Amino acid sequence: MTMATTIEQQVALDEALVPSTKRLRIGRSNFRLPSDIQSKESTLQVVYDVLRRSPFFKAFLVTPDVPEIYMQEFWATAYVHQHSIRFKM
């Protein structure tokens, strides 16, 4: 059995389990982190505070890969604040 045969078998199995026409696309979204993030989760707030004090904070970009099935719920928690996007956490 060669590597090509193994890959072909895996592709055939993947296609049999979930046809490519039925698969969810992964979306991509870019936005800048706002500088006034507040979180009720203390560990997350510490991370935000450390990032905020770094000289390259404004260079941070968040680029999540989110299956489309979750996008509606995800965007329901987001709102635009000046030139950034905030999320409920």
C-alpha cells in the first residue's frame, strides 16, 4: 500500500461520511482589539491588562476561524464601538 493509496482511501472515506457539498465552510474575520476591554473573567482580564500595557497592543489582530453554524450566535454578541468590535464574554 502506497502513501497515495492511503490518501485516496481517506479522501473516499471522508466523502462517504460527509459529502463535500454538505460541509461547513470556515469563515475568517479580522478586527482590532479595542483598548478598553473589560471582562468579568479575572484570568482573561489579566491577559487583556498585560496586552494593553505592551507597546505593540494596537498591532494585535484577532483572526478566528469560525464554522458558519456558529456565526449567527457569535455576531449576536458583538457590537461596534467607534472603530473596533466588542464582544460579550
